[in-house]
Amino acid sequence: MTKIKTMLCAVFTLMLVNLSTSALSDSGNFAGPYVGFQLLGLGAEFDGQSNSEAGTSGAEEDHVPVGAAVATVGIEAGYVIPMGSMFALDLGGQMLSGEAKIDHRNSTNDKSAGNVAMTMDDHYTYYIAPTIVLSDTSSIYVKAGVTQADVNITGDVEAVPNLHGQMWAIGTRTVLPSGIFIRTEAGYTEYNSIGTRGKGGGTAGQDLIDTKTTFTAEPTIVHGNVSIGFRF
């Protein structure tokens, strides 16, 4: 992921260097509040692991990499502040309605006891996006934000707190004279690790998970989206 962040910064720097050859532009055409609706493709990956230890019988470890791609929708709202004729600062937030899930099942039997499911959904992001204005109607930006996602977990395990992470993206925005804008964007979000352990409160032989059994996962979300909205 460090390579991706480096690439985003390099692309933005290259655009900055090329400003000397750009046509005169006006960041005021992008200024003001806006709302938009998003159509996204999300790719989710969990690097998951379980560790089980019962007395002196040893330990069992299962690695569970899981990937999923889903289409979802979102809404965004923000405010663009002009910073000279060729620069602007975009401050905003977005909410995505999308679900990603990891199922851990006992490795000896897909229908065995001790199954755990972790689901993350309802992603909220607050972002800042330094923007270079290329012309009166087009711009390019890099975006950094903080993200929160709800986590639901099923099974005989302890509850986990909501996820928090960092989002990075690069995109373009085109604003028409009518105020309608189109935004295209690609980026990713790295979340903090999820961790839980068995409660030992289930029915023996059915859904009991020993308190020495732990489950962890490190979620990453990659996204690509198109937004259509209106600048007021």
C-alpha cells in the first residue's frame, strides 16, 4: 500500500509541474457547497487468522484470506474553497452502503461447531482533497480521509468495536456551467485490525468456542467510483 500512496503523490506532483504549460483557469468555478450521488465498485480483502489452544494439546492455526467485489451506492457532500486561480481545497464527507464479510469455519468440517462471521458495512469517510484546476471546467485532486465502518459479528465470541481506517484516492472532477459535476475516482482504505476471542458460553458440541480461541482480520477496501452531483 505504501507504493500506491507514493504513486498517487507522484502523479499529483507531475500535474503540479505541468501547470506552467496549462491554460489559464479559474478555481472560482468549482467553489461552494455541493452534493453528489455515487456508484461504486468495492473490492474487499480480509487477511484473517484464527488461533486455537486447549490446555497442553497444542495449537492450531488457520489463515483465511478472503476477497470479494461488490457494487454499491453512496452519497457525498462538501465545500470547495478557492486557493488562487489554479488551486482549491475540497472538504467533505461521504457515506457508502456496502457490505463485506468473512466467514471462519472449522477446518475439519464446513458445518462444524465454532463458526464465526464478521461483517463490515456503512462506511463513513471525512476527507480533504487538495485540487489542481486544469481549466474552467476540469480539475484533478488527491484525497486523504479518515473512515469508520460498522462491524457485526456472529458466533460464540466477544463483540468488537467499529473499524477505523485511512483512505487515499486520486480523481478528476468536471463542472458544467449549469453547476452539474461529474467526478471519477480510484483509491483504497486500510482499516485497523479486528480481534476477538471465544466466550465459552455456547452449548457444548454445538456452538461453543473456547476462551483460548482468538480470531483476527485486517480488512482493506479498494474502490472505484463515478459521482454525479450539483454545485450550488
